[in-house]
Amino acid sequence: MYMNGQMIFDDRHFLDHMCSEVPVQIYIGRRHSDIGFIEYYGKEFVQVNNIFYNRKQFTFISRPGY
């Protein structure tokens, strides 16, 4: 599985987190933006808490056990 604080960026990472219901924390730069479960992911966007986050603009961090 993934370590707490590990960056996720690959399609496989997003699929694993979505299927296993592992939360992700979302940052823009160094600022926290959101935390929650992945509802959808695609080539350009990841949906968390009904908000679409651009994969190129935001950083996604694994938060197992949150």
C-alpha cells in the first residue's frame, strides 16, 4: 500500500486510492486545499468532495488511516 505522506501522481495511484477508499490530501503549492476520497479521476482532473482538481495544478498526497 502507500505510505502516509506519499505523493500520488500516476493513474494507477489514483485508481488504487479510489477503489480502496484511501483518503488523499490536496495541496496547491504548500497550502492545504482539501482532503477526502477520490470520486473520479481522468487524464486531467481528479474529483474529491464534488470538486474537480487539475492534476497539473494541484499536488495529491496519500493519507491512509485519516
